[in-house]
Amino acid sequence: MIHIQKCIAACLTAAFLFAATAAWAFDESPEVIKQRIGTGDPVAGKTRSELCQGCHGEFGLSQEDLIPNLAGQYAPYIGKQLRNFQSGARTHQIMNAMAKTIDDAELIDIAAYFSSQKKMQGNGKGDNPVAKNLFTKGDPARGIPPCMSCHGVNGKGQAPNVATYPVIGGQHKGYLRTQLIHWRSGERSNSPDGVMNKVAKSLTDNEIESLTDYISGL
């Protein structure tokens, strides 16, 4: 609850920081890309990720709605998820098995390769006033922080070197919907302090549908 309160509090200053944050969020300068790549080697990662590319796409853009895009995702976040699949903290039959076939050095390079790609981008067709309001303002009365307070303006992320909050703008709708349903049911529970479980439990089916449609279009 403390974490959620902090997210809500952070939103109170969002209006004043919006312009600066927006400029940063769309910054694809070499320095910003280098920061989100982390310590891995993208060149080595391209070769090491050949099996991953079979599902997630050569450049991290999958063709399947239920398989996530990885293009431009923060390397530390990708790394955390792979380690969670290795340990069983996050479960998926295929990913649990696949993650166990790589060591940490390979993991870091694979994450760096997908992170080095241009950030995933939506088609801009998901504009929905209800979803936009939840995304930008949340619902303090229900303890729902604005999505942008953690995931950044247009869902393009806040902090490249932090494994906590991923890029979600432009992610597949089907994947986003499935994850929110899993957060809500408790099937997935690997967010810090269970923050995503708490948020998702407050969302209705219609809100999940609207939000995922909106976010996937960003």
C-alpha cells in the first residue's frame, strides 16, 4: 500500500514535469540507448538470441498477440524476467524451460540485443477517454495509481537502468490483457511488493479491455 501511495503522490507533480518527461521518454539518442542496454553485448546477443527470435521476432517484434514484443525494452527488466523464469518466480511452460538453457552471461547479452532495438510502437488507434484517464490520472479513491507514474509518458518507460517498471506502450494487447488478468488472479506475482496484483485487483473486466486497447496503441 505504501508503494501505491508513493505512485499516487508522484502523479501530483506529473503535470509540472510532463514536458520534460515527454522529451526524455522519446529520446532515442545513442546515450539513452546505451543506458537501457546495460552491460551486455548486443552483437553477441544477436547470435545468442536466435532461438528467442523464433517467437519474439528478429528485431524483438513478435507476430503473435500473446507473445510480447521485446524491442527497446529495458535490458535489466528483460534480465529480471528471465531470472524469474529460471527460478520459477514467474511461470510459463515454454519460458521456464527455455530460460534454464542459458547462463547469466548469455542472458545479459540477449537482453542487451533486444533492448538495443528501436522501441516498440503502437498504431495510435486505441484512444479511449476512460482508459486515458486511468493511464494519466489513475483513480485515487480505489488506490489505483496512474500507469504513467511508473511506466512513463505514453508507456515508454521511466528509468532505463531499473528492472522494476517496463516499457508497455506499443506492447501487444493480447499479452497485456493476459498479464493483467494473471496479476489480478495471483497467477503472476513477481512485481515488487505485489504492486501489480493490488492494482489489477481493482480493475474491472471492461477497464482491463479498455486499458490494454489504449496502451497497445501508444
